[in-house]
Amino acid sequence: MRRVVVIGTTGSGKSTLAERLAAQTGLRVIELDALYWGRDWQGVPVDLFRHRVERETRDGGWIVVGNYGQVRDLVWPAADTLLWLDLPLSLVMWRLVHRTFRRATTREELWGTGNRESFVNAFFSRQSILLWALKTHRRNRERYSKECAALAETMQVVRLSSPSEVERFLAAR
């Protein structure tokens, strides 16, 4: 396991899993959110995003975190392992509410962009990350199920469906 992609619905624990795996393996973590988001929650142009991802994944081992379709053709073929966090919606929502509340309270800056989560955007907006997770959880599960089945022929695909499966996976490394 030298080039790893971690996917899953918003709030499923992708970044946490990647950081824990990086601590065990010495691989560096590449957060696609950090390469995509600019100030004021403005996404960078696709060409710039793709350039950043190409530059970051060109050499060495890595763990890429994220679900961005705009760069999947760059990242997935270069990977040897895909980790899919497929946790139940109830757990994802619990974790996401907790994380969002903490970030909004502490005013934590995200990815060095100046962006911060706020209570208004998180809980009372159409752009709510919570609403996004609710809308995409089932769709992601269906899509990833098909895509991962096809990928299993060319790379190691690991579907982790519970916190205990995540812990067993990490313990086996």
C-alpha cells in the first residue's frame, strides 16, 4: 500500500482515517479540499485544481482524501488501494453535527484558506454541509458500490462499513 485513495460521504471520517494511516505508514496526506477551496468558499477553476492535484500526486507515496470527480481520472488510476468509508447515515450525521458544531464554535480555519464553518451556514442554509450529507449519502453508496466493484480487478478495494471495521483495518497494518 503506497498510493491510497480514501473516499466516503461528507463526515464519514476520511481525513481522520487518512491521518491515522499516515502515522502508521509514513505516507503523506493530500487533502483535495485544501487544493480545491479558495477564500470565501470559492472553488478554484478546474484547470488549476487539476494542475495542483497532478503536482501533488506526481511522485512518491501518498494518501489522497476526497471525492472530487474532476480529478478522479488523475488519482484513481495512479492508486494501488482505495479505502471506502461506507458508514451508516445515522453515524455520519452524528459525527458531522459534532464536527461542524466544534468548528463553528472554535472558528477553526480550514486548509489555510481563511474559510470557517458558521452556525448559520451549517444549520440554516441551503449550502449546509449537513444537508449536503443527507442528500448525497445514498447516492454515494450506490455509485461507489458499482465503481468499487469494477475497480477491484485493478487495485485493492477495502469497504469499511463500521467503526470496528476501521479499527480492525488499522490494527492489521
